[in-house]
Amino acid sequence: MYGRKKVDDEVGVTTDNELRSKIKRQGDSEKDRAAMLKDIHLIEAAQATDQTVISLDETVRKLFNASAKHIGVFKNIIWVNPDKIDEQPFLWLKNGAKPEKKRLLGVDTQ
């Protein structure tokens, strides 16, 4: 996303080095850790704004979801995939995109 210039730096997102260190010590494999670090900016942006990530990336979502039991900050993040009809993303957005427990990382409904 950075390479394609699709990241808006005006939000004031700061790098969370402590969180990144936790990820480096976490994960089942180097590949998993690398994937999480590649997309950690999504979590950092959510922390700086409304605690919400909207992404099609189910692979990294599953990694963050699995890591939520060890990295507590992930449990505060709402994650919605706009391509998953069963999540009713458009209805959720239309109704104000209110935080719902079932959308939190670390909740076993995904």
C-alpha cells in the first residue's frame, strides 16, 4: 500500500515499536511474523483512529486473530472484510459501523 501511495499519512499514525517487538517474539513461523509486520500499519492506523480495520486480507486477519490471546492490544481491534457477505459489511456500515463483539480480533467467530 505504501508502494502504491495508497496510505494517507495525514492521520498521524505513529510506529508502535513495542507492538512490533511483541510480534517479532510471537507467531508460529518467520513467515507469519513477516506477514504480520508487513501489515502492522493497519493495526497502528486503527489504534490512531476508530479501532477498525477494513481489509480483504483473510490470511493476516487470521494471524492477528490467533495472536490476540498473546498480544492483548489486538483484542481491541474491529476487523471487517467487505468481501465476506456473511459479515454483512454494507449493512454494518449503513447502520453506523458500531463496534460489535463478534467483529473483534480474538473472538472465535471468524
